[in-house]
Amino acid sequence: MDLLNALVDKGLRRELPTREEALAVLATSDDELLDVVAAAGKVRRQWFGRRVKLNYLVNLKSGLCPEDCSYCSQRLGSKAEILKYTWLKPDDASKAAAAGVAGGAKRVCLVASGRGPTDKDVERVSKTISTIKEQNEGIEVCACLGLLSEGQAGRLHEAGADAYNHNLNTSEATYGDICTTHDYSDRVSTVQQAQAAGMSACSGLIAGMGESDADLVDVVFALRELDPDSVPVNFLIPFEGTPLAKEWHLTPQRALRILAMVRFVCPDIEVRLAGGREVHLRSMQPLALHLVNSIFLGDYLTSEGQAGKDDLAMIADAGFEVEGTDTTTLPEHRRAGGCGGGGGDCGDAESAGSACAGKDTAPAATIPAPPEESRRDLVSVRRRGAGTELPPNA
């Protein structure tokens, strides 16, 4: 296909595709799927070889969030029967992190529910970061604590946080449809604060919330302008007891097309396959390794994932290798402060809105019909690991 040849060439040059090209990837047929995966795989291998970075989540504080994000099982008013507990002690959090490190993870992601941390929370998390770093040489730590206030990013970085995660989740135009207690600009501001403090920015999206193709392209283009070092791609887990419990719009084929589109738009950025892969990709997860260069190992925040040993077997069987702590994930030009794009097109705060340029002339948005049968048997609430007496999955 001429489209795929053009996208591969652009990806190898770190050149931004057009919105029309990105939309065209999402519109490809199932008959063309393997061609799409093969093309995006060339770009993935150019910048990341056959390495897979493993990340491990530790849920420091679960549930009881005052925000009303529709997709979240921890949201205000959620009736999802998830684990609820207050802050883990630093030693307990470090023990949970050690399970992931033993399984091969090189990054530990410390997550806490809530609008954002108080200064006391930042102090608490800083102690946890220090404990993990002291006990696990060479391990990266990413914090994900919600919206940051002035000075908090700097304090987390001084404590040893290598990265900060705060996802954009969906397009600016539709953000108000999934959350009313904060807005899209709050999320952008937090990512920019993390970058300004010297941390590696991690920001991604959630697919499968009923969004259009145009929404998906808009949020990925906005992420490209924001220029994080890693982009997690989550697929909605429709928890019973949340407003989006009946949103089952994804098929394995569509999930792969979304990942391919993200790779073409973000060719040299760490693209991470995140929550929901087991639910929506199912037996086609190994194909996704040709598109992403990073995954979460084991369980997620409030849901259980594939067994850690099965993750490792999948990586090996697909011909990939786990990235070690002695290997730097990003290509050298990004480590040196280069932009994710080619031709000097680094974006600033004012140009971030340009991702929506040409929206009126884009092909008509499409929302696929839901599968005939929802796979609720694959939505499993986490009952082990942090906050329980049972060993974690890693």
C-alpha cells in the first residue's frame, strides 16, 4: 500500500504523518491488518530493536477518589467492588515493587488515587521513592499522583523520581464528556510542570470510551506536540459500577490499528501497551509487541492482568527480549534533548492546539459497533498484591 510505504518512510525520518494518513490507518480493513502491523513494526525496530521494557505498577492508595472520571473504577460514586485502602507505608510499597523488579521490570510506577497530592503526600511518596531506589539499584521510578501544585514536581524529582505520569486520556473536544471535576488544560499543565522540573514526562490515552477516529487522532497528535518520552495506550476496562460499564467498542483488530497509528505518529517515543490488553487483544497480544516497545508486567491498579510468567513467555516466544537496566530505552537523539519529530518541529504550549488543524476536512468519524458478546469474564478485579495479604502477580 502506498499509504503504508509513506508512513514507514516518515517514521524512519521521525516526520509527522498528516491527520488524513493517521485516520486512514484506523480505517484500514481486517484484510490489511497484517500489512499495517508489519509496516509499523519496521518503525518500531528502527528505534527500539526487539527490546521490550517492563514496567510494574504499585497502587499506593486505592479507591475513594473525589474526581468523577467516567472510566475509572476508583471515581466518585463508583460502585465497582475494588480494593479500597489508604497509603501504603514506604517499606510495604518497596516490598511490592521488589516483586516486579524480580520479574524483570526496570521501571516501578507509583500511583495514588485522588485529585492531586498534598504537600504531606509528596513527602510520604518521596520517602517511598528513596526506599525503592536504595533497595533496587538502577531501577527507574515514575510517580502518578494526579494534578500537581507549584513546586511539587521539583520536590519529587529531588527525591529521585525519574518520571511523572499524567495521561491526557482523550481529545480536548470530548474531555468534558468523561470528566467534569477538572479539565483537559489541568492535565496538560501537570505534564508540563513535570517536564520543567527535569522529569521524563509520561502521558497517554484511553481508547474504547466511545470516541471517534478523529478523537483518537486528535489526542495522539496533541501528545506528539506535548512531546512526552513515553505514551501509554490503555484500552478501557468496562468495570461494572462505572458509567462506561456498557462501552464495549473494541475488537483485537481495532486495538492493533490504534497501536499502529500511535507508533506512526510517535515513531521514536516509548509506546507502552497498558491496561486492558488482556481484555481486548486477548490471544492477539503477541502481535502488539511488533508495535509497542513497553508493557506493564502483571496486574494493574484495580484489575488483574495476565500472569507475569506468561508475559515473559509471550515476549520470548514472539522473538523479543526483555530490556535490562543497563540499557537506555530512548534513542540517543531523544536522550540528548531532541524532539520526537523531525525537521525541528518541536511544539510549545501555544502550538499544542494545532493538532486539531484541518479537523473540518477530515474523513467522517466512525465508531465501530460493539461486539455481539461482551467479555465480562475477562474483567477481573484485583484481589492480590498491594493492599492485601496475598503475594503480587509479577
